Amino acid sequence: MTTAYPPQPPEHTPPHSPMPYPGPPPQPMYVVAQQPTSGMAVASLIFGILGLIAGCCTFGIFSLIAVGCGHLALRDIRARNLRGDGMAKAGLVMGYLLVVPMILISVQAVFGAGISAFQ
């Protein structure tokens, strides 16, 4: 017993054009040179973050470094037309968040102890 399969329909192939469309022309490449970022601004941001994380455990050393690097970075950015202005300002803000209370508490401790000694 042989089973006969029905005949298969012929395959339809799309007609080929003699020359395919070449596509759009290549677009020109534009290279934009970016200004370098100030390394001191990056350092200010990093030390500001470390100062907030470590806090008083490091006696505010990281925050003092962040403030110093932030001011140097802002001066460097203006003088040499660099990027990183926002990082420098963020480092300054985070640094001053710990430095200002540290100075106020130190002044209160010095003058508070001096006043009570005279009474």
C-alpha cells in the first residue's frame, strides 16, 4: 500500500528587480570635543560624600578636605574654562554641612567654658 500525497503547489517567488535600490547616502560623522572635567571638583564631591558618611568619626577631616578642594576647583574652573562646576558646589555644600556645626560647637565649648570659669 502506497499512499499518494497530493501535488504541492508551486512556490511563488517575488519578481526580482534588475537593480536593487542602493539606500540612503551615509550621514556625515560629527565629533564634538568636550571640555575636560576638573579633578579637584571630583575630589570635592567624593570627600563631601565621605564626610557625610563618616561624619564625626573622622573629626571632620573629609569635610575640611571637601571644602578646600571645592574652592580650589571653582577657581580652577573659572580660570581654565573646565567642566565640573556642579560637582564642586555639591562638594562644598556637603563639606559645609559638617564644618559649620563643628566650628559653632567648638566656639561654644571654648567660650562657654571660659565664662563658667569666671563665675
